[in-house]
Amino acid sequence: MPGIVIVGAQWGDEGKGKITDLLAEHGDAVVRFQGGNNAGHTIVRGDQEWKLHLIPSGILYPGKRCVIGNGVVIDPRVLIDELHALRARRVDVSGLRISANAHLIMPYHLLLDSAGEAKLGSLQIGTTRRGIGPCYADKAARLGIRVQDLLDEKILKKKIVAAMEPKRQSLRPFEKDPALDLHTMTEEYLTFGHQLEQHVADTSKLLWEMLDAGKKVILEGAQGAMLDIDHGTYPFVTSSNPLAGAASVGTGIGPLAIEEVWGIAKAYTTRVGAGPFPSELHEEMGETIRQRGGEFGTTTGRPRRTGWLDLVALRYATRLNTLSALVVTKLDVLSGLDRIKVCTRYRGPEGAVFEDFPYHQTVLHHTTAELMELPGWSEDLGECRTPSDLPDAAREYLEFIAEQAGVPVALIGVGPGREQVLWTEAGRQTLLGEDAVAVSGRSAL
Ligand code: IMP
């Protein structure tokens, strides 16, 4: 029953989409299990670029099953636009299945997201303003509208009435007359229902049957561990659980169906939006990494905050997810630096040292990163095709990361192309089932 989970091991934007797309070649289904169109992936295939926000990365493979699980929040307008855009480029989207239980982002969720941020003023979270938080809030309050409701006009209308009235009240201070018309909204959502109906299914059952038949199912997380609503840097987090544990709940398959959990981490760290970031770089080096790494959001275009690799956070993410392997992306961005720094511990204002991620928000906000220097390399890595092509210093950097995290590196990203993802022995052995010589966590490069 090989379920393989791919999760972000940092603050999102680690390159999960590209890695999922690559692994999808070896899988039978690709599934999203949480988040919504706050996520964004860019996939490069030859000279073609694809930007996806909701549809799983596997859609570019003809005949692969792609699933949007019950844990995802769907803005139907965005989903339909994405489907149109794919069809226009002759991508076969017939393999897409959408959970009937997934919740829908409604127009009032978008308004509430912006109003909520405005209300917070200088304490803003810096959300993507896609309505994610308010939609999950309605789900928990049992006021949510689900995909299946689109297929029943009477129920849809009833549910919109119940959910919308309280929103009018809370939006009043921000908009005198919010454009929330019951009739228009119902008609619009019914039309969305007609357009999506062919894709709606009992995806939990479908996935179970695939797993039972020994098919490989890849479960693709959005965002990253540090944005997890329970274990991340709350309240500067998203409103779902981007951890491997959520792959089970967000799709309706049991946890024992999951065999592998791969965590994706950049060779450095980025974060979008507000919140603590101990290894953040404010000076010129931060800007250098931002420019070299093209660190601007796929979804909002916002410049990302940049910093050195944070191993305290990475060890935490490894534990929270029980990662079985790491994928280190964008190693090429660090080429040309004499010395590379990494954060191995945090130090509190009174000198306390933190090897583990501090659980208390106040403590975390006042910690600074303790940095260690490692030798850099000058070579361009774009032409490397196997880990042995990498300069010694780059390999040592990866070995250091694997040792600190306590899990092997399975894949290494050295550029945007598919051919620029290098498989280590550990990666080949776990995913492709190939024999590898003496694979152990640290010597697998
Ligand atoms: P929300 O998910 O739009 O509510 O935003 C909450 C926080 O998560 C903000 O700091 C966002 O910048 C961040 N966030 C949400 N989605 C992503 C993502 O895909 N990558 C990086 N940060 C994200």
C-alpha cells in the first residue's frame, strides 16, 4: 500500500510542486490534501512553464489520476479557470477527481480575509487574501458549503443563507453594502457545479481502492511545517495542517497506508508574510539570495523574506512529519559564496541556548540564530546530473544537513529543469526500488 507524502519542511515555497511532478512519473495518482489556492507551483517542462494553484501537479501526465481531497478548500472560480487554461493548452484533465466533501471558498470568505487583515493593522498575518482562513473557520463552525452542495439547488440556497447573514454583520464596519446577493451567488455557484460535476467523486473510496490494488499514490502537501496551525509559528500560520499526518485526514485514507514521507527544504530559508524567522537576513546577502533564487511569490508576487538554512526548524519539521527522506532544492543559488552559514541553534535574550524549536511564542520571537560557517563553492551547478558531479563543498553541505536532520537526502535540486534534480542512492532505493550499495543516512551522496 504505497502512499508517499510530500510535504514542505520550512515555511512553504520549497519547490514541492516540481518534486511532486517529478515523482508523479513513478506514481499512479497525485492528491492534494489541505490548503487551497494560497499555494502556487511553477513547473517547467522543456521550454514550457505551468503555474498551478489548486490542481495537483500530476495533471501534466496523461492518464494519471489527480485528486483534490476533502481537506482542501476550493475556490471554484479559480479551479474552473485553471481547468480552462489547461484545456486550452491541450492538457487532458479528464483524470481529475474532486472530493464531494471538500469545502468551498465563497465570495464572503475573500471579503472577510481582507477585512480581518485590515482589522489587525500592524499585527497583520500577511495572508494571501484568498479566503483560506475564513473558509476553514466556517468548516469548523459547521457553516461551510461543500462541493456536493453545488449539486443540490435547494440545499445550496439554504446553506448560503445560513452562512452569509453573520458575515454581513461582521463586514459592515468595512463595507457598507458588501456585494453579497443571495440570488446571484446561488446562480453562480450552481453554474460552477454544472462545470465541475463530471469530476466530483467519493475520492476516499477511490484512493482506498487504488492503494488496495498496490498502486502508488503521491500525497502532495501545500505550504510547510512551520505554517502548520497547530505546530507552526501561530498565529503567523495558515489555517490548515501542512504536516504528513493531515494527508490521512485530508483524503480519507488511514495512516498505515503511508509508507514514505519526504520533506522538501530549500538549501536556505524563505518566508512570506509576517512572523518570527530567526535566521532571516536583512542586509545585502538577503537581497542577493532573493534575486538569485527568484524569491517572489507565485501566488501573490510578494518578495519573500530570505535567510540562512535553519536547522533547528528543519529538525523540528523532520520530527513532526517523521520524515523518511529530505529533498534539498535550489542548491545552485548558493554557488559563488566563499562561506555558507547555517543556523544550528537559537539563542534567547538571556543567553539560553535552544537546540529544539521553542514551544513558547514569546521565547521564539526573541531568539536569534546561532550560525555556523561551512565552506562554499564557486562552480555553477546547473550542469550537474548526479551527486558525484557536485563540488566537494556542496556535497559536504548536503551531508551536514542530512546528519543534522537525521534522515538521508533523496533528491537535490540544482536548477529549474527536471533534469536538474539529482537522485541520490537513497532516493533511488526508496522510491524506485533500485538496489543501492551501502545506503545509510549519511553516506548516501
Ligand atoms: P493564508 O494561508 O492565506 O491564510 O496565509 C497565512 C500565512 O501563510 C501567510 O503568512 C502566508 O504568506 C502564508 N502562506 C500561505 N500559503 C503559502 C504558500 O503556499 N507559500 C508560502 N507561504 C504561504
